[in-house]
Amino acid sequence: PHSLACVDKARKLLGYDPRFSMRQGLKEAVKWYWNNL
């Protein structure tokens, strides 16, 4: 699975720069939930 989201507008208007890919973000979220729930 992959994301088709375009962040160009957020990057231009808000200076947004994602630090993680969708896959890496989900892995980190799952790890956090397992360690904190």
C-alpha cells in the first residue's frame, strides 16, 4: 500500500515537510500503541 496524497500545497503554504513515509509512520504508531496500552 502507498499514499497518493499530494502535500505540495501544504508544503508551499505551511512549510510542511513530512518526516516519515506512510509505512514508517504506521510502524511507529503500532509500536507506540503496543508499548503504551
